[in-house]
Amino acid sequence: MTTPAAALGAADVTTGDVTTVEGSTFMVDTSEGVVINGTANVTATDIVASSGVTHVIDEVILPPGVDPAALLG
């Protein structure tokens, strides 16, 4: 996941809803590590890229209403 224009480092992440560039939201829980939407675990943080700061997660997160099977063709 690459954070939007105002890059957020791992130390800046708190529990709550996050709005994506696309406009949907996802839930971040920092009570035991960092978990997104209750299932995706953050496995690496603060990887600096030209587009912002990247944080690696262990699963794909799709916007609401997107059918994963439809993406496979």
C-alpha cells in the first residue's frame, strides 16, 4: 500500500478509518501490530518510494463492490 500525498510513516499510523485515493475507506487496528480490515497484516513499513512511503501487507485489498473473480478473466 502506498500512502497518499501526505506520506505517513509507521509511527504516524493510529487505529481508525483511512480514506483511500479512490474514495473508499478501510479500517486500521494498531492494538496488536497493524491490521487492515481485520485480516491484512502489515509486514514491512516505511519503504521510501518516489510516490510516497510504502507499507507492505500480506493480502490484496479491493474496493467495495469489486469481484475478485472478475479480475481473473
